Amino acid sequence: MIKEKDHEIVFKYTCYRREDFSVCVGCKICASVCSVNDLALNVNPQELLLKLFVGEKIEDDHPLVRYCTSCYRCTAACPWQIRIPEVVRAVKESLGMESRFEKAFKKSLDIWGRVYEPFVVAMTALDLLRGGYIKYMPKWMGYAGFHLPHKVKRLKPTNASKGSNPSEEGRS
Amino acid sequence: MMEYGYYPGCSLTGSAKRLDQGVRRLCKKLGHSLAEIPDWNCCGALEYGDRNELVSISGENLKKAQGICREIIVPCPACYKNLKDADPERSFNIMSPLELLNPENLSQIEQKRDLKGQVFFPYYGCLLMRPEGNSIKNRNIMEDTISAFGGDVNGENMKDRCCGGNQLFLNKWATERLSTLILGKTKGTVVVFCPFCHMAMKTFATGRKVVYLTDLLLYVMGESNSL
Ligand code: SF4
Ligand code: SF4
């Protein structure tokens, strides 16, 4: 569950301020185009923004947080172009809802600076086995191929290059 | 004849190797050269909730490109979005290879085969089309290209729907449902440009081909084994 004080983390992550969500007019256009509703899950992205705006708790295992595909259909349709999937993603991390797959992805980045797919597959092999993915293997043969990982020398900004952060201006 | 910077991104060195090879071969045929950004790192894909962290990871690639190139070809739509997000000043021209398919370049293609009588569903998915400001300018570029070589296209209203590709390893039923929704309302060969879409469509399409547009163009140019 995300309590009110944890909302600050979501705002920090998304670079939105609480008052930025005051523009939401509750038109629910976002809900009408949301891909998660094609899964018949009856979600409403606006409700999540409202909870953040008024400081209400967000329950664990929220279906929008679990199933959001980052399709940006909501953003494209919203009169304010609110980047809802980025808010959802920030909530997901705050709730600790990342899957083993997502963690393996980031771990690979920490080690090599790139996603090394054989590593991600190895880290999630049990889930793939249990999840019934084996039946897709014949179709996935074309994706296989072996290469050694490349280690990137510089991943995070060096002190010298730190300073200007383009993300703030990048917000639209 | 142009020299572009090139950012392949992680999946193009692995599961989407085909797209990487297609882009490289296509550019060569069009007379363009690609200079890979040295020591490029992952763009962060859709895996970071912290926007500043994502932008700093992506932006590191632009620092590595500084002084080398201003125009950077970025095939993967997720990388394309992230690199654009990391460059709000537009100091670089981040381009999808799709943006190379202008009439001038297309007219240079030496056509050896045509696509007459064949039906295609050009499928863009999400990140080439959204969010606004990041999307490709010509939203019919795949249709224009396929039609130029005689192919029939369909599926206009499904072309920017979501395949659910990024849920494939989390909740595969969701990907299956979203992909089959799109497949059910379209017909013919599915032509994609995104590694996620390729995998989702390939996994859930029955009896339909799923190809990258690059491979289709190489086929038109007479390359063997391109499809
Ligand atoms: S990005 Fe997420 S919240 Fe927005 S429409 Fe897509 S699935 Fe729904
Ligand atoms: S579309 Fe935008 S303004 Fe309308 S309810 Fe959704 S978030 Fe609020």
C-alpha cells in the first residue's frame, strides 16, 4: 500500500508536482482508450491521479499498475497529455511490484550497461518454465543466437558531465 | 549519400538481430553509411519509474555521440522514444529508419520484385506514434512504401493499437488478448518495425507471416532469403 508520505516518491520520480494533477478534469477519456480495458479489467487511470492529488492510499496489486502496457494511448487522448504510464511505473516501483523479469533486466544493466538477453532468460528460467512459455519455443527459434556480453565502459553520467538535467525542460 | 550515427540498442544485438541486419543492408543499398555510437549503453527501455534516472541513462548515449554525429538512426521504438526524451533541446536529430523512406530515397530503390496481389497489414504499435512530439511525422509511411511497390494494405484503425508486447514475460494472457484483438481485425502479412511487436505478433499469429518492413524492402530489391 502506498501511504500519503510515499506519494512524494512518486512525484519525485515522475517530475510532476502534486498541483500538476489539479488540471485533470475527470473526463475519463484516458479510461475510454486504456489498453488495460481491452482486457476487461475496468480500470480508470484518472482515479490513480486523483488518489495522488488528494493524498489517498493506493492499494497493493492495483490492476492498472500490474497490467499497464505503457502504450501512451491515455497520454495521446488526454487534453493535458499527462504521461500516465510514467506515473503508473513510478507507483509500481514504490509498491515494489516489479517482476523478476524486470529486476533481471535492471541487474543486467548494472553489470554490463546493456541488456544481455541470455542473462535475463537464465535469471527467469523457472518462471518461463512454470509459466508455460516452452510451447512458444518453436516460434522463437528465429530470435535465438549466441553472442558474448559487451561491457559498457560508461553508463551513468560522470561528475564532469553532470549538471544540466534535460528532463525538467523535457516535460510537456 | 549521407553519414548517420547509429544506435542499435540492446535487442538489436540479440533477439532483433534481423532488424539490425535489415537496417544496415537497407542503408547500404540507399548509399548511406552508419557510424555506431562508440560504447553505447542501454536506453533503459520502459523499465525505470524514475524519469531522471531514465533520462540520464539514455542521455549518456548522446554525450557519447557528441562531436561524432548529429543525425542518429535509432530503429527500436523504445530507444527512439527514450533518446528523444533525453534531448528536449533537439540538439540531435533522432530518426527512425522509417524516416529515411522519403520519396527521394524510395525512387532510388532498384525494384526487382513487386508486391502486386499481396495483402499487408502495416502495424506501427505504440511508441512510433505516441506520445505526441516524439512520434514519426509521416504516420502513413509504411502504407506509402508498401503501396509504392504494388502491395495492398488494410487495418488503418488497428495500426497504432497496443500488442501488449511489454507484458509478454509478465502476464502473457494480456499480450495474447491484445495481440489477437489486432490480428482478428486485420488480414495479410503483418509488417512491423518494433522488436516487441514482432515477438508478440509472431507468438500469437496463426497462419500469418510477420515481417520487418526492412526485410520486405530487401525482398523488393531482389535480395534472396530476405523474407
Ligand atoms: S499507458 Fe497504461 S494507463 Fe495509459 S492507456 Fe496504456 S495501458 Fe492504459
Ligand atoms: S484524460 Fe486526462 S484530464 Fe481526462 S480524466 Fe484522464 S487524466 Fe484527467
